[in-house]
Amino acid sequence: MYPVDILNLRLDNFVLWLPGGTSSPPNLVIGVKDGDAFDQTARAPLAPFQGKTSLWALSPGSISPPLQDGQVYRYWFEISDTSLEKRGVMLVTDPFAFTVDYSVATTANDSALYQPASVIKYHDDKLWPCDIDGTEPQLPPTPDLAALPRNHNLVIYELPTSWARAGNDSRGIEVDAGTFADVLALFDPAVNGSRFASISAVREQAILSDLGINALELLPVADAKAKGEWGYATAHYFATDYDLGSSSDLSRLVGTIHSQHVRLFTDVVMAFGHDSYSYIDWDTFHLRASLEPNNPDSYQSHRNRELRDGYGGNLWRYIRTTPSYDPETGQGTVEVRPSWTFHRSHLARWMQDFGVGGLRIDSVNNIANYDFVRSYRDRAWELYNARYGPSADPTKFLVIGEELSMPVSVIHQGALDALWNEHWQGRLRAVILGESASGDNFEWTVRKLVDCRLDDINGASFREGIQAVNYITSHDIEGLRKERLYNFLVNNGISDIERRAKLAFALLLTSVGIPMIFAGEEFADQMDRSVDMGKKQTDPVNYARKDEGGWRQELFRYVANLVKFRTVCPALGENETDFFHVSEARGGKIMAWRRGKVGDGKQPVLIVANFSNESTSGSEYVIPNWPGKGESGWREISQGRDVPAEWFGREPLFPWEAKIYTRWVGEA
């Protein structure tokens, strides 16, 4: 049972919610797949359901000829197109379908009308969610809360499913969507993968287990309209992406990562969609901003009345209310905001079925309704707390928003728990070139990089590290200085890529905030597609590069060592930061700081970094006020070595090097 009424009604009925009303009853068109063809077995009208305003239903027992027990069916709803184009009668996918099948789809000259079949299994007089082959998914068990990482210790891995391997295109590569099975192979060396089993690093290793990350952010797993690539063109919000695999495949992946104490984050796109309601009930669910200039729903937040952008999809309408059956609560006739209810309903599907441990909400400015975002965030927390009851730990769930103007005030207002820290990326890329950023001098560029709480953002600031997600690179490689780190360094004439990349990761994994690694950066992957940044959704991850050349393998080893340290060291999950050395003689390019609390047995982490092309002169570099000097038990983490007390605070530095010290003893 789901905490959403309409999802439970679907067990006994084919149901279609039409809050905008309809002039004629919708029809169910149902049949079976016969090879590559569709064999229609029935066409029957739906009827108003039990006095619930705007809800239409059809009992499977009333269909003639009768449905066959144990049979897997494909079906659509037949409706009059309500979109702006009004193309007449058409077949559309069930907006609440858990599985869709693009191999059986309606065809039309207009690709917008390409509607995959909804899939359901009939047995014991019930309609059961199933995979395309009829398998009823065995959903993973509820993750063990005690074993999951706290927000303060997270290292998130952002993974698109556009991957590359050797091929025959003009660049010598082949690009395809990796599947859930390929992702599973990154965690389990016994799994070969699927489309990328030919890459030894995927087939024979467990790259992400070896890397040590403890949160996997899968870019949208809900089905996207575009085939053969991942992307943000979400069309079927309750269904796993057809190109990535089935609910059973995702269940196996989730079960594995939870057994390794890795939290699952999902990416959700709610500013625009390519969904069935674009045709079923256009004006209730969607709008075209340019046609409604007097509607506040047409404008982005924090963008000076800039119109919302559908990026080829249809903008969701968030302000309008209508009297209707409420799919969440089951109330017969109440005032509802249809888009709010729809999105909160699919949230329950992913939270309950796959034990989601965090969310990333795409482009909150383009959603342009922080009341809805707050409602969505609050509902996510309700579902998380219901999962664990009184033992629910508030440090083990998180709702993150992405908006590059960084409206931090929405965190303080309770609409989100955290934001992507876009400023961090800009500062990082400046300091590894020895430059300052954002109008600050070099020292303050580094200070704000290391401690995001120092950054004033339109009169607000992050109050603690778990409110900021820091990254060197993200999938948003569109724009100046946002390309993959390897390409950024090459484009800026840098030859010592390994050194600069190591410094970048040392800063990422020791700064205040939640570190996020974009897939492939841990071994300095590079862009295989056009450098046109508009290709951000199709430039692939090439895991074969992990085993290319000694320096990439060494970078992976270095990053994995620091990732594992970051996930367990208490001091790096704290906010306290103190800069105790800035070398005036070197133009402020050698700096040292402490991370974490002191006193009461606390063991902080000390970092010293050289942001210059020159090594320190002589055999030592003395920092006069180095804390803890003379104490024993210090270790330098990046090289995994003990440091004699007499050398502590005196060790030399190579160009673009960071050394990381602690007396804390724990498993890394």
C-alpha cells in the first residue's frame, strides 16, 4: 500500500485523473505484444468513479473479452488532444504507469505524439506493476538506518548514464546509455555490466566501491522522452527510464549499494515535462509562458521577470487550483493544485519502493514556486520519517536544490535543506591557476573556498556545511570555465595536470560543505564530444580511461584515499575553520588552516597548501605558529605516512601541493 490513494486504486482499476474535466469519456485501449507488433484485444470507455470528481475508472473484470489471468498487457488511454495544437483523438501513456514500453508505441508524423505503451500484469483479479517481461519486481528491503552515513560525512558521486567506449565514429568512440546493470558493475566486481561489459574497468573492477563514495546521485531515473541518452526530458514520472532498465534492475542496484552503506539520491525535474498530461489535460497542468505575460506563474524566481524556459518541454503550472478528487488523500471533492499533487505522488513511489535517501531538485528557479518546493521538501521528510518511525535520524536525509544564482535565503525559509554551491566551483578553478575570484584578493578567495559560510550571497550565507554542495565539475559543463577539469586545465595552458587535479581534490574533500564528484573526474576524464557546452547532456563518461597511463591511476588512488578519509574523519564533518598562516613573503600563495573543533579530546585536521609554481626553498618550510608542534602521533593523510614530531610544521612543499595532517586515529 502507498500513502497515495490513486496508486492503491490502480490495483483494482484502470484509472485516469482529469481535474480539468472532459467533454466525453476517455477510452481504454488494451492488448498484448505479439512479437514486435501490438494485438489489440479490447477498447472500452471509462466511467466516473464512486462520486470522486474528475476521476475516471474501469474495472478489469468488466472488459470484454475478459482479460486472461497471468497475462502481461499493453494499454493506452484514448482522449481528445487538449494541447495547444489540438490534433484530435490520440492514444496516450498512462501518466501513473510504473513501466512503459517504447517497443510498442503509437506512431505519428509528429514525434511529440510518440507515446509508449503502459505495461501492467493481470492476475487474481488485480492489476500488478511489472517489468516489460512480466517480472513483478522484488523491491529492496528498507535500508539499515544505523549503517547509513550522516549528511556531515557524505561524499556524493553524480552519475549520468551517457557513457563511452571505443568505437567507429569520427572520434573513435561509441556513445550509449549505461544501464542500471552497468552502474551495479561499478559497485560489484562479480557483475560484468551490460552495454559496457567490454570495458575491463567496468567488467573486472568495482570502481565506486574502490573510490569509497557513500552517496550515489543518479541523474534522472524516471523515464525521459529522448531515447538512447540520459537527460532532463522527463516524460513518465513513475516509470524507470526505458533505456536504463526495469524496476527489478534498479532494485538490484539499490539493494547492493545499501548493503555497502551508500545512500541513493535521485534527481527530479519539475520545472517542465514531456508527460502525458500535455495532451490529456493541458491547461490544468501546463502553460506556455510567452502566452500568459500577466500570469506570475510565467516568470522565473530571482531572474528579474525572466520568462520560464521549457527547454523543449512543457512548463508545469503551479499557481492554479481546481475543485477535484485529491489523488493523495482520496477526498472526493476538494480544492487541489493538480501539479503539486501529481509530483508529490510520484515522490511517494520512489521513496517507498527504492529507499531514496536524498533528493536533488533541478532548476528550482525555473519551477518558480517556492511554496510548492517547500511542500515537496516537507512531503519528502514526512515519507522519510514514516519509513523509520521514532528512530528516524534527521542527519540521514537531505533535499538539495540546484539554482546557479544561489538563493540561500530559501534554505533559511525552509523550502530546501541545501543548495549547489556554484560559487565554490568558480573559486576553485581560480585558485588552482593562482588567481583570485569574485572581486576578492587571493587570500579571501581561498578563505571563502575553504569555508563557504564566509560567502555573502545577496545578504544571506550558508550557516553550516551541510547546506552547501561543493563540486569541481558537475554535469552542467555549459559556460565559461565549467568544462571537465582536464579540459579546463589544458585550455588554460597547464601541463602539470596531475598536480593541479590533486590539489583540487584536496581542497574539495577538506572544505566546509558536502563534496560532490562528477563521474570520471576522479581519474581526470576528458570531453569526447564537441567542446560546444550545449552538449552537456551527451558528453559521455569514459571509464576505460581509469586504467590509461600511470598518472590517471595514481590520481584515482589519491582521490580514493581522501574520499575514505572524508567519510570517516569527524573534524571534516564540522564547520569550525581557522586560518593560522598566510605567507606574505610569497604573495599569500602559501596558506595553512585548521578544520574541526579543538578541546575535549577533539582532533582537528591541519592543511597547508602551496598555490604557486615554486617549491619552498631549502629542506624545510617552517610555520612558526603551527598548532600541536612537538606533539607525537601526527600523520600526513595524502601520502599515508607518519610524521616525526621534530618535522611537524616544518616540512617542505612542492608546487601546487597540499599536505593534510591529523592526530585522529580511526579507520579510513
